[in-house]
Amino acid sequence: MELDLKEIKLEGVEGKRPVVIAGPCSAESEEQTLNTAKQLASKGIKIFRAGIWKPRTKPGGFEGVGEKGLPWLQRVKQETGMRVATEVATAKHVEEVLKHDIDLLWIGARTSANPFAVQEIADSLRGVDIPVLVKNPVNPDLELWIGALERLNNAGIKQLGVIHRGFSSYDKKIYRNLPQWHIPIELRRRLPRLPIICDPSHIGGKRELIAPLCQQAMDLNFDGLMIESHENPDCAWSDAMQQVTPDILSYILNLLVIREGKQTTDNLSELRSQIDECDNQLIETLAKRMRISREIGVFKKEHNMTIFQSGRYDEIINKRGIQAVQCGMDSEFMKKVFEAIHEESVRQQVEIINK
């Protein structure tokens, strides 16, 4: 489907790359919201973000201040001249943000995974001309992501964009959410006019990963960045580890190398980004394999079995060597790789059995 799009227009926001949306994960108090906004405005940030309603994985956590925080965003507009943005997940949220003159909305990853919820939001926005950004669903499903965009577009929303915040995974990994860059790259191929914003805060989950992720997004020709920034990140009520101060944010942005012009798959930076993604996937796959190895270690311990099974080892080495040749790689190279993998698997099983 070809989306009926028009350029996102926000008064006072220049169109040069990257567009930066910054602010705390959550609006915690009027003072914290205003102080953070004023510091960000002094750094040249034009769009302020803050969560008003926060969907939490488990009950009992901080779920946002709710409607009482919306007047704080109005004050941000009045006192700094910044545009303001927040997340909506229900028709009631939409009703409230429209009352309070919020400039930009985004739909979160949990919500975009639910077609019923997206349709409810789309219906509540019918007839309203406001920019809406859609985060990728928590699961790596490009069709579900596009489906959310289509629902909004069918309701008459033409100022559309997306936020790439990575995808959830069960296993231990480098990032909080796997970037899987090939998915937004494919989205751009299908919908070349659609603005793509990167959310390095949620992809990385740790503030030290934000700078390299920002650069990677720029090298892949993303249009903008949404970065969580708090006046005192270590004391934040939610997602403290992934927030940075306005000073650090400014430092990160000043270090960015922006390569203007159309990026292609022949571009060296993009190819290196793909290599980085492959390496990350290799490490995450190996982490999953080691988890399974530890489960095997538990089974062997419970059934009084030996760790090393020579028949199984020979089968793995020989089979993987044949597979390597079929995939254009050297069998001896693959033998060395799996010898190292098997050695680490044995080490982890020994730890389990000796506990």
C-alpha cells in the first residue's frame, strides 16, 4: 500500500538532519520537567519529549503522573518556545493531549503491536491534523509496523513517521532491544518518503551506548533521534540507566558526523553497520546456545551423565564443516570455530555440575 503522506510540520523546527527530540523518560514533577526543558532549550533542542503515562511490564512500578503532567508540558511551550511531544496508548489519552495543545504524539512499542489499540487511537484522531510517530512493535514484525501506519493513514493522518527503538529478546544481549537494522532499512525501501527516527536510549538501555548508536543511525541516513535526557539521570523514576544529562546530550550531538546525500547499499558506512549487526547477532546467538548448554549440564547432572560425549562432538564438527563448504567457507575454519564453541560449552557445563 502507498501511504498518503505529507511533510511533518512543527513551527520553529528546522528540517535539517538530524531532527532531535529529547527529554526525560517520564515527567516526574513540574520542577523536574521545567528544569530539564530549559537546559535542553539552551542546547538548541527544539522538541521536548516526556512520558505522561508509562506502560510498565509489571504492576507496582511508576506508571507516570497522568493528566496532571500535561499542564507542565504547556508551561514548557510557553516558557521555552519548544514543541512538546508525549506518548498515547488510548483514546482517552488522545482526548487529553489534544485539550492541552501537545504538538506531536507517538505510539509506543507495546501499543503498536496491538491492532485494536492502534485502531482506537486512529479513530480518536480522525479529522485531526497532528504529527504522529509510531514506534516499532516489540516483536520484529515489519508487516505489523506497516499495518499500524496504514490504520492511522486510513483515518486521515498524513503527518506520519516512525521511531526505531529495537526489538525485544529473551536471551542476554549487548543491547536492551536488538537493533535489527535491516528491518527499518526495508521499511525505508518500501516507504521512502516516511521519516525514520532512531531511539538509541531504548535500543542501548545504557547511556554509554547512545553515542555510537546515534552515529550508526546517521550513517544509515535516519532522519532524526529521540534521546532520553534528564536533569539528574541517576535519580530518575524510570529508565535511569539509559538517560543522559542535557550537557552530555549536547556533547554527543556535537560529535556526530552527518554525511548528507543519498546513502546506498554500496556505502561503506552502511556495509560496516551491517557487519556490526551480524557480529552482534552472532554474540547473541552464542549466548542463547550457551544457555541451552547450561540446561544440558543440569540434565546431565540430574541423570549422572558424563559431560563429554565424543560421538556427539564428532557429529557436530563434521556436520558443521560440510555446511561451511556449502555456504562458501573453509571447512577447517569452521572446525576451529566450533572447537572453540564446544570448549566454552564444556566449561559452562562443568560449572553447573560442580555447583
